[in-house]
Amino acid sequence: MALAHAIESKVEAAYRRGDLVEKRRRLMEDWAAFCASPVHDGEVVVPIRGAGRG
């Protein structure tokens, strides 16, 4: 819902836009905080795909 996919019905699009603006704002604030957070030494990034294969 946060990706703003095209909705063909203008009425439904208006309702969704109004209902989701606050949720979208909080999501984007959380994402910005995550992106701006420092990387800590020693953190291990585990790949989601291909984990354990090989």
C-alpha cells in the first residue's frame, strides 16, 4: 500500500490516500531513521537468499 500502486477508481484512490497518509508518514520516518543510523563494527549481515547453499 505504501508504494502507491495505481488504482483505477478515482473514488477508491481518494479514500485510500486519505486513510493511509498517516501510516505512510510513519513508515517513511522509520525508514529514514534506519537509513541514517550508524553501522556498528562487528555486525554480521546474513543473506536472505542462498543462505546455507553452496
